[in-house]
Amino acid sequence: MALKKETVTKMMKAVCGNCTQSSIDVYVRNLYRLAKFAGKAGVPKDAKWLASKALLTKVGKEPLNVRRVLTVAGVKAMKMYKRDTSGEWGPLMSKATEEYEKQRDERRKTKREKERWPTKGYDSLKDVSKKLKKANSDLLGKKDLSVKQLYRLQKYVIIALYSEHALRLDWADVKLGKTNDKDKNFLHKLPRRGWILTMRKYKTSKTMGEVELKLSRPTSLVLSMFVPKVKETTGHGYLLSNLKGNKLSRSGLSKVLIRLTEKHLGSKIGSQIIRVLKATKFRRDTEKSEALAKELMHSAKQQLQYAKK
């Protein structure tokens, strides 16, 4: 018998009290991935499946990036089942993490990054943005859009946003207008300053606190065009929407990014690689690199690890 997904999420929250919801979602997703590796239709109700030597051997043979996330899922699962993690899964995770950190410190492109690295690096996104802007020129000056038209135009907007500001998938959680909610990120426009993005809830928010980003002029122009259309067409109060006119989820945003980059660049490029592409572009510019570390919302050390040789 398999556990219901909401039960798995609840159990994960119980062992990950300081984790953000996005981190919990990632752990749950990888746990289901691990269960699939074990030949299970879902996450079983007991921990017996995790003791399988065949599963441990299979995970141990996976590429480093896959092995790392699966071993983390294994350790989280053991904690969920209230089992000791010092047996097979703990050491396997520690070894994978150590190898991963060593690889990042060397700043060499991973196999996955090499396979997906676009010809012009981060600037490739600007080329896609220009192409999509031209393809949606009929909607740019139109005030009243249908939900489907808004979604079509939004594809251009998403690439335009990431070509200037390489957030994680946080663009999916950005509200329109100021809010007093401490767990909400929001956009607002200031006279003469343009659009400001206030980030309160993100992966490293517990250590970095609230971050205010002044968005670039190209981004401000895109938002000044797009936001009024969003408010006119939808009522959910967020920047991005799905095909039904509701708030776009983080997984939904990830799928849009992957589909667009695969179609226009020939590579499946998500937010993670986009962040690496931008950090690599500015790795030799100290001043811009410091500003970028704030935008990417991580430490100086992590910024260095993102910039590839």
C-alpha cells in the first residue's frame, strides 16, 4: 500500500520543520522519484523498501547530480519512517554531497551543463526574447486579452524576465502590489525609479532576509506593458497565470521554461542553468558579480561556484 501524497508531504514537513514549502516540495518529488527507482507505484507505508540492496546499488551507480538528490531523498525518507540514518543511506548521502561540493569548488561544467549550454551563453535568452516579442507583436498594444492570448504573450514575458533577472522559480510567486504578508514576494512601481521587486520568501531567505531588487529598464518596460493586461484579464493577484487564468505554479513555470528553451535553443534549460549562465557571464566583473549575488540571493561563495570556467 502506498501513502497519499498529502500524507507524504505532511510527514516530510514533520522532519523538516525549518524548510521552506518549495524545499519540501522538492524533497517529496525526489522521494517519489526514488520510489520509482525501487519499482514502486508510490511511496510505501513502511521503510522496508529502503533496505533493498538492489536499490542502494542502483542509486550508487547513478551520475553524481542524480545520486546526490536521491540519497538526500533516502535520508529524508528514513527520518520520515523514524529509522536510523547512520546505516547505508547516511554515508551514501555524505559521500555524494562531498563529491558534489568538490566538483562545484572546481567550477567545471557538469555533463548536464555541457550538454545544454547554449552557443551564446546567457545572451542566448535575449535572442529568444526578441524572437518571441516579434511573434507576439499583435498582442503588445492590445488592452483586452483573452486568457489564451495572455498566456501566449506571457511566454515572451517569462523569457524576457529571465534574460535580465535570473531568479529561481520565484517569478511564479510574485504578487502584484505591496503586501504586509511576511511570506509574500511582490512587485510595485515607484515614480522615476521604475519597478521594484521585494523578495521575502525564497530558498535562502532565512539567512539573507528581505531583499529589494531594482529591476532593469528593459524589465520595467516589459512589466509596464504586461501588468495592466494581467490585472484586466485575471483576478488572482499574481504576475503569472496558467491556461485557465489561475495563478501559475512553480512547476508550471518550470515546464514553460523547459519547453520554450528546447524549442528555440534546442536545449532543455531551466532556472538552475539560467542562473549558472548569468553568473558565468559576469564572473570576471567584480562589481557586477557582487550585484548579481544579491539578485541570485545567495552567498559570495555560492556565487563563485555558479560561475563556470
